[in-house]
Amino acid sequence: MCPVPGILLANSSPNLILEAAIKKGFLGMNRRIEIKASCSRHLIDVPEPHIGCSKCAREKPGLRELFGED
């Protein structure tokens, strides 16, 4: 099963770049899809594509900034 739709549902960042590769298992059986993710804004690898880029997440306003609480 392809993990890309689940990643896109969990993380809608426009900076997320996904690369998919099909990897063969033992004796060419049990193929699996391997996903590599990176951030086009910060030019870094993203180890957890469902979560996204940690630098992009730090740049987003939090609840305190949105509601004016200090």
C-alpha cells in the first residue's frame, strides 16, 4: 500500500517534497515503497514526513500569537 496519500493528509506543507522508490525484498519478492522527504524551503531532509519539517513548524504562529496572549 502506498503511504503517500496518508502523508499528504497528515502534512499539507507546500514545501514538502516526496520521493518514492520501490525496493525489492528477499529474492525479489515482497516489494515495498520507500519514501524520502525533504523541505524545499530549508533544504534539509525530513525524517518523519507525516510530521514535516521541524524548522517550518517553528516558524508557524502558535496559539499565543494568534490570540494575542503573552
